[in-house]
Amino acid sequence: MSDPGSVFDEARLEFDRLTTAVWGPAGQSLTFQLGLRPGDAVLDVCCGAGSSALPAATAVGPSGLVHGVDLSDELLEVGRLKASDRGLQNIEFVRADATTWEPPSTVPAAGYDALACSYGVFFLPHMDAAFTRLTGLVRPGGKVGITVWRRGALRDFAEALHDAVARHREPEADSGGSPFDALEHIDTPDGLHQWLGELGAHSTEVRELSNIIPATPEFAWDLVMGGNLRRALSPFDDRTVEQIRLDFLQVLTERAIHDVDAGTLVGTAVVNGRSTT
């Protein structure tokens, strides 16, 4: 599992089980904050199974269109099935690299009306440059929006997993930096405001989405297996992973971690012109 696409292919089942508690609320909030209108064209990058792309499709209606782009075939297929179940014919899920995506001819010449990226911007290589390029695909006066983990979110949870994994790993095999390193300058409201401004956007709006979820054993393990934290388990066989699971749940109990802080920042901004919303 060397790339995000393969990680999330493996995580498909657990990822989907997290949608109601985690991905869905943030995706819906991002869609509302973007102020989408009927007829809008939307690009959703790192779209996963469509937590923001699907509500965007209902917001823009049959006269609009949504392109959901991701590297995970499995999550894209989940998104396609959900779109089909809901009768949505204005959304296309495409396996593609967001850093090289070019709008097809169905997109107006001026560009997309909105760009969305929910819990995905930190997966983009050379994040600042990659997201700046993506904002260039949005028309002047269009909007960009992202969701990111709020500072402190998931940290106690991730540290508990790290310590459980460390019991089964040689000291010299430490996995290195924190998965939150890429977020350091955008995980506060002020930081996210500044970052969006430095990328050439303005009229930024950042809201905090509080989301405190009971850490039941089932949810806690799904949160490990359904996202990027799953990488920590890749060196181990199934028997060891099961022991890590038991150790991890024990660590949560010992540290009285009864809830998971999934606090999120929802940031939107206007690109190269005055917003029409």
C-alpha cells in the first residue's frame, strides 16, 4: 500500500461505514458553505466515495454537473453506486490524478464554478502548488472550498494507535513524522484564512465543525482501518494486526479516551474576482 489510492482501495468497507459519522457531515457542510446553485459546474478532488460530491450534485441539479476525481477505484465505485441509487445523472466519478486533471469539454470555457476538496488537500504532493493549480481551473468569481482536521483533532487517538503499534515494531523501524505534519499551517481558523489568501483567493470564510464521536470499539477500529492511519499496519501480518487491535483498544481504555474528536475546519474563498453568491 504505497500510494493513497491503494490504501483507500483496501479501506473501502471501513471507509464507507465511517460516512454517516465522519465524512458525511463535513461534506454536506462544505457543500452548503460553497453556496452552490442550480446549473453550476463543480470539480471535487480527492472525492472518495462522494461525501461532498453527492450533495453537490443535488445542489446543482440536472442542469449542473459534478466531476469527482480520486485515485481509489474502490471508493469511486461506491460513489457511482450511491449516485445510481439516488437517481443522480449529473455526476461522474473518474479515476485520475488531481494534480494533472484538465476539464473536459462539458465544462464551460471560463472554468468550473466551484472546487471542493474534503479531507484530501493534505494528500496532494506539493500541496500548495497543486492546490494553486486546481484553483486556476475555477472561473473568476467562483469558489474553492476544503475541509481539514482542526488542530488537536484525532491526535490522542492517533497517538494511542502509534503506541500500540510500537509494541510490535523494532525501535529502528519507527514510521517517522506525524500524519498531521502537512496540516501544521492550516489547522487553525487564522492559518487556513491566511493560506487561502496566499494562494490568491479572497473573501475567505472559515467555520469550525464540532464532531465528538463515542469511541466504541467498532467505530475506533473502523477509524483506523478506514483511512490513512491504516498505513501503520501495512508491515504486519493478519495475526499481528489482530493483536495490535486488542492492544490499541486497551490503550484507549487505559487513557480514558472515550470519545474521538473529529473537529473540522470548513474553509471557502472566492477566486480572482467578486463572488456572485
